[in-house]
Amino acid sequence: MTVDVMLRLLAPIIIIYAFIIAFINYNITRQVFRKMKIDIPALPPFANWYLDNRMTAAMIMIVCLGVILMSSGFQVGSYLYMGGLYLIQIVFMLLGLCTVTYFLKNNLGVNKLFSGLIVVFTFFSLGNIYILIGFVDNILDTRNLDPNSIRRALRRKSVNK
């Protein structure tokens, strides 16, 4: 671990930390509001989490901006590139875990505990496969959860013709 590597990891770590804190804060706030008899909807189950294509495009644009700045000789470009790349990998890995959990529960009828154990035990040996599964799910919307997916846009376009 060098200072350079730590600087490159700083942005993805801060973003992931912010999402974890937001998740905890939402659940605590929901409990407090429930005691005050104010109903706030629960977060969707883990298997139903998805990433909007616009967010994926934003992350890809950050990586591309990093490549452009890096090729122009700016040091900040390497930080943007590596930070964006790490962030994309982590996000797609999380989406891959969600996708596998979804298909284990909905298509194979595996209960929550057993699907969780399968995902945890396969995570350490198949981490890169989960990144690929998350990427494919984000592009193809295999779970039909994203209302703004490319698949639905193409379907709407073909219906309108």
C-alpha cells in the first residue's frame, strides 16, 4: 500500500461509506417515524436492487474523463480513472450478488438463508463472475426491474413503429 494507491481508493471508499451510512440512516429514520405513526416505505429486498442505466453511464463517463485527462498528462486523471474503475467493479459486484440472489429465490425457490449461504460461499471464489453477472444484468435487465432499461426502451420503440 502506497500513498498513491490510497489516494486512488479514497473516492470509491468515501462513496461506499456514504451509501452504507445512508442505508443505516434510512432504517433508523423509518423506525423513528413508525413510532410517530408516519409510514415510510421500506427499502426493496436485496434481490430487487438495481442500478439505473443513467447512473451506469455517469460512472462510465467518469472513467472516460479519467482516461482523457490521463492521456493529456494530468495526474488527477489517473485518480479519476482508477477510482471510477474500482467503483464500477464494486457496484457491478453488488448487482451480481443481487441478481444471483433474485434468481435463486424466484426461479429456483431457494429460501433466504440457503441463498445467502450460497452467495457468501461462492463470493470468495467467483468474485469476478459476479462482476460480469452484474454488468450483464445492468445492460440486459434480466430481472425486469429497471423502468428505464435499454430493453424496455427498445420494446417501446418497436411498439410505436
